[in-house]
Amino acid sequence: MQMDLTISDIHSLKKDQAFEILAQISRVEKKTFPANEAFPFGEELWRKKPNTRVLYVTRAASGARPTLLAYALYVRQRGVALLHKVCVAEVYRRQGVGLQLMNYIRARLQREGCQQIHLWVDKARSPARSLYIRNGFEEREQIPDYYVPGRTGIKMILDLVWLC
Ligand SMILES: CC(C)(COP(=O)(O)OP(=O)(O)OC[C@H]1O[C@@H](n2cnc3c(N)ncnc32)[C@H](O)[C@@H]1OP(=O)(O)O)[C@@H](O)C(=O)NCCC(=O)NCCS
């Protein structure tokens, strides 16, 4: 059964709540990614960054101090959104959270007139590649040693115009 989730934007929060969510995101990010790939989810993200969106996922009706289940970060540049991060906290994986988050991102960007979503993924991250392929992304390019020597980056693109 699908988990009942709330997916929101940190920009819709008041400062203190936004900082609390960013701190939770930062902790999960550091646990999940090696230091050279961990994005610094600093408090400045809540301030004026109109092209940068940080989405966070909590359980619906989870009270005043919601627990973070997942998050994503993308940057809009005209008709293209570059999806930098999608991450589900380890204990909540394999329960459909990633899929719901991707569906939300796709529908929202499509509604906002975005034409393509681009991303780079490490070839070794099979769960992520599989999630993206399930969402209709296509692999377009591979660059050896993209992240560090020995780790290949794959560029994936989802065309939103064809999904209308
Ligand atoms: C990739 C990630 C976001 C998937 O989130 P999730 O909530 O576990 O995914 P879901 O339960 O919604 O699964 C959706 C689909 O993703 C794929 N998938 C997820 N976990 C997988 C795994 N361990 N092995 C293979 N495929 C997997 C499958 O296609 C799955 O569909 P299925 O259940 O019908 O097989 C999660 O594993 C994660 O956060 N990984 C660490 C961070 C990361 O690598 N992010 C991407 C790069 S920024």
C-alpha cells in the first residue's frame, strides 16, 4: 500500500522550520554520500535562490516536528531542470517513497512549463538508475572518471513535452 506522504518546498516554510528541515537534510546527506559528493544544505538555500528548489518529504499529519523521509534538490534554467539530488533516508527505502517523490517532481515541473529534466548519476548506483528508468528517463551519455577516477557518470534525460 502507498504511504501517505506530504511533499513540500522549504520556501513554503517559516525561517525556523526551514532551518530545522535543512539541518535534518544535511544529516541524511552526510550519512548517504561520500564527503566530496555531499551537498552543503546550508541555511542560505532558504533565502533568495529563486531557481533552486529544495523539496522535502514527511509523513502526512506528522505533527509539529515532522520527521524527514526524503528530499530532492533541482535547479531550473529556463526549460530545463537539473535534478541534483534525490535521496530517501535509509530506513524508509524500498517502500515507494522515491517513486512518489519522482512523480511529484515530474508533475510539478511539467505543470510549470519545464520541457526536460536532466541529471547525472553514478553508474554504480543501481537503485537510483532503476528508479530513473522507471520514471521514463533515458541514458544519453557516459563519462568515465566523472566523479573520481574509476567512477563513471551517466547523463539521463526525461523529455516532459512528450508526456503531455
Ligand atoms: C534511489 C533511491 C532514491 C530510491 O528510493 P526508494 O524510496 O527506495 O525507491 P522506491 O521504493 O520508490 O522504488 C522505486 C523503484 O526504484 C528502483 N529501486 C529502488 N531501490 C532499489 C534497489 N535497492 N535495487 C534495485 N532497484 C531499486 C526500482 O525500480 C523500484 O521499483 P520496484 O519497487 O517496482 O522495483 C534510494 O535508494 C536512495 O535514496 N539511495 C541513496 C541516494 C541516491 O543514490 N540518490 C540518487 C543519486 S543523487
